[in-house]
Amino acid sequence: MFAFSSVCGSPVNAEACRSDEGWVAPARTLVRDWRLMEPIYDTIGVDYGAHRAPDPSIARHIEEHLEGLTSLVNVGAGTGSYEPADRSVTAVEPSWAMIRQRPDNAAPCVCAIAESLPFADNSFDGAMALLTVHHWGDLSEGLRELTRVARTRLLIYTWDPDQASAYWLINDYLPEIMELDRGRFLTTDKMLAMFSDARAFPVPIPKYCRDGFLGAYWDRPKAYLDPAVARGISSFQQIDQRDLARGLTNLERDLESGAWQKRYAHALDRPALDLGYRLIVAEL
Ligand SMILES: C[S@@+](CC[C@H](N)C(=O)[O-])C[C@H]1O[C@@H](n2cnc3c(N)ncnc32)[C@H](O)[C@@H]1O
């Protein structure tokens, strides 16, 4: 039997986890032993909360699509960013390093993975998966599980590498990120093709974005040189560290010489930039 872990806040919503036979065990042997592996965020996520706060502008894009959803499961929930306080939320997160950083008043959290959700069919109105699907061992299986446990709608906040090739950070300094991310993110078209009724909404990244993911510092290039900021960006951790050091040294050199400013300072007037981040909204 799968052991449920009520980590933060009140115990996990029992109704959401119970089937006619009692507590629901994860059915798929494929991922039964996932806890024998160390979740990657146990290493790269130890100070996630320091640089990854929810950004209000991104939160608004998500909230717009929550209408009619009273209960939600947030899969790959991390430290709880973007979990709406005015609805019943159950979080799912495999990394204890992330779970420990959830605030005391955050939604209750189950330690599990997307590919084997410990909930009965149709347990929730909606399911959210925010900046997480590229980390899943089996994306199709994870999406199947989201579709199984949610009744009405899925919200998937993700990144489309095809829409981001012009980003100066990747283009000029860290093309290795594109190689890595083409292998783990789906393009918008491929993502939409996974569902019968889905739409993609661009989520432009605002100036001074508070959520320190890869595209967050487009207006503050120096921030990428800060090792603490770099630790919050998973693709920085997952490319060859010699490539990372080379790219960041070149960025530092161009910032000092003024070459970066000459090429890109004109874009800094913009309030937000489309860097390929997309909210996929699938009606079930
Ligand atoms: C970039 S963080 C995003 C966290 C949070 N959704 C947010 O927006 O801040 C990615 C999260 O996905 C989690 N994750 C990795 N593999 C997973 C899997 N197979 N199933 C569910 N979550 C997973 C990681 O542990 C990590 O917390």
C-alpha cells in the first residue's frame, strides 16, 4: 500500500484519495520504485524558495482559467507557487527538499510523482502542472494521469523552445540549453495534439519577473552571473558545467565592454517579452 504523507497544513483530502476499495495504491509497476531514485530537486532545489517566488503577472494568467474549478491538484507543486488560496488544493511533489520549503499555510502535499498519482479517477475539478512537465520521466503517462484524476480542465504552464530561439541568453551565450530543452519540452503543437480540446495562451514575461526561471532575467542580464540565481535555473544545472562557465564568462565580458548593451538595451523599454512560455488549457 502506498503511504500517504501529509506534510504541510491539514491532512490530505481523504475524499480525493479514497476509492471504493479503500485507499488508492499507485497501479503502475513502471514507476513503483521511483523513490529508490533521488529526485533531482533534492539536489538542485535546496534553496529554490530564495529565488523562485510566484510572479503576480504570471499568476493572473493562471487565475483567468480557474473559473468553475473548486478543487485542484497541483502536480510538481514544488514550494507551492501559484496555488490559489481561495480553492481546495492538494499538492503532489516528489522532492522532500522542495516539500520542506512549502510555507506552513500551504496546501497539503502528497509525496508522489505525476506518472502514478495516488488518487481515484475524477477526484478533482482541475489539475495544474506548472513548469514541471519537462522533468517528468514519462510525459505521456503523467498527462494521462492528470486527465484521469481531473474532471474538467488541465492547466499546464510550460515552455516552447521553438518560440524562444531568439532569446539572447540562449542564442548568444548558452546554445547548449536549446539542445537540452528540445529533448525534454514539447513544442506547443505537439502539446496541443495530446488533447482533443486544448488551447495555448502566450504568457509574456514581465520586467522584474519575481519567479527566477530561465527567462525571468531578460531585463537584468547581470543576474545570470549570480551563483544563487543560477542555482534556481534547472537547465543551468543540467548542461555541461564547462559550457555554462564559458557562456557566463562571455556574458560578463560583453556586459563589461558594453557589447551586450549595444545589441540589446533597446529592448529594455518593453514591459514584457514573449520568450516562449505558454499556458496550455485543456478541457476534458
Ligand atoms: C521548476 S519546479 C516547479 C515547481 C512549481 N510548480 C513552481 O511553479 O514553482 C519543477 C518541480 O517538478 C517536480 N518534479 C520532477 N519530476 C516530477 C515528476 N515525475 N512528477 C511530479 N513532479 C516532478 C520537481 O521536484 C520540482 O519541484
